[in-house]
Amino acid sequence: MNNMSKGARIVIYIGLIFWMLVNLFPVYWMFTFSLKNNAEIFGDNVVGLPKHWLWSNYTSALKTGHIGVYFLNSTIVAVATILITLAVALMATFALTRLIWKRRKTLNKFFMLGLTIPIHASIVPVYVTLSRLHLLNTYWALIIPYSAFSLSMAILVCTGFMNEIPRELDESACIDGCSIWGIFFRIIVPLMKPAVATVGIYTFLQCWNELMFANIFISKSSLKTLPVGIQALSGQYTTEWGPIGAALCLATFPTLILYIFLSRKIQESFIAGAVKG
């Protein structure tokens, strides 16, 4: 970059700014969409700023559409899924990469088979299993499948990072009298922060935006998640699209906040992955 001419840098900066605007445009459009009425949305003001800023669309989405309840349900499911996935993935990866025992490679391959199974191809057996366990219409009806289908990718990501941690650290800690759990919690877990951030973002997006499981396994209105709740805002004969846009903005907000706080760790994970390659 230092060897580039001034003209080349200007061209690169212009290209990056253009690419940034292209990626930010959907966010801008969704925000302005949420503040318009149907006449503006389907009229001649599709892209421009609202003529009348209808903040009442957000009030309507929260009160009439019960988006606040759905938001809370999605948060409970997402947080529980992330915690379970991270805990199981980190412990499983530690056992697969740092401990020596028979059939560990075979078990790792078994975990990786989960990557080949589409989540929606298992709706019937999962539904039957949850029904027999009397877990339908509970948070666990979503938390358990989401965690199970996120586990393979989580172990894959964590394995790549854990293999790069020198084993000499384990040996030094063991000589100092540290137990296996001590090595795991005091040595391994603190060094796995980039992987934890990557798995957390991936798992969050998977369960926050999932619709089909949430639509089939949950029929109680008080337990529905955001995607199902937003879908329910569409009327049978007429639909007010402004409140739907407001609900979409509220649903997108946590994702943006999560990425802002974890962006540095995610960048570190990309850099680490590039170095490994």
C-alpha cells in the first residue's frame, strides 16, 4: 500500500466508499420504509425520505403487533443456544484435539457429518422426537435443535484455532500442578476469544433468523419468535407495511450491535484463518 501512487490510492478509496454505500443502502431503505405509509411505499417515493415521518409505525409494531414479546422470546432462545453451543463445542474440541484417546478421529468425523445434513430436512423426525418428549410449545423445542445443528460448524471453527495453540502451554501448566479443567479454563478458553466471537455470531444469525422450525414447533402466541411474529403482521385482506418495516428494523438492530462489539474479534479470526491457509 505504501508503494502505491497517490492516484491509485484515490481510486481504491473511491471504490471502497462506493462499496460501503452499496452495502449501507438496504439499511437506509429499510429505515425509511419503516417510517412511511402504504401510499408512499407503493407510490412515487419508494427510495426517498418520508414526507411524513410516521414514528407511530414503531408504536403499532410494539403494541398491536406484540413485537416486544416476540423480541424477548427470540433473545431467550438465541442466548441459550449460543451458550450451549459454545460450552459443548469448546469442551468437545478440547477433548478431540488436546487429549489422546482411541476413536477420537472417528468421533470428529461423526461430528462433521452434521455439516452435510440440511436443517430443514429433519423436520419430521425432530418434530416426532420433541412431541414424545413433550417439549413442543416450549423454548427447548427451538433451543435443542438450534444447538444441535450449530454444533458441527462450531467444532470445525474451534478445532482450527485450538490446533494452533502450542501444546507446550499445556505441558507447562501441567508441570505447575494445573488440572485438565484448569488448563481448559485458564489456558485454552482465554486464547479462543476470536473463535468464540465467530461461533457466537454464526450461531446467533442461524437461530435469530430461522423461521420454519419456529413456525412448526411453536403454536402458542406468547412463545413465538420474531420471524414468526413479523410474518403474522401481514393481514388477510390488507396489510400495513410501515409497521412491518418497523418490526424488521427492530429485529435487525441486535445483529448490528452484536457485530459492532465483536467486529475486532471477528477480524482477528479472519486474519488467523488466512495465516493458517
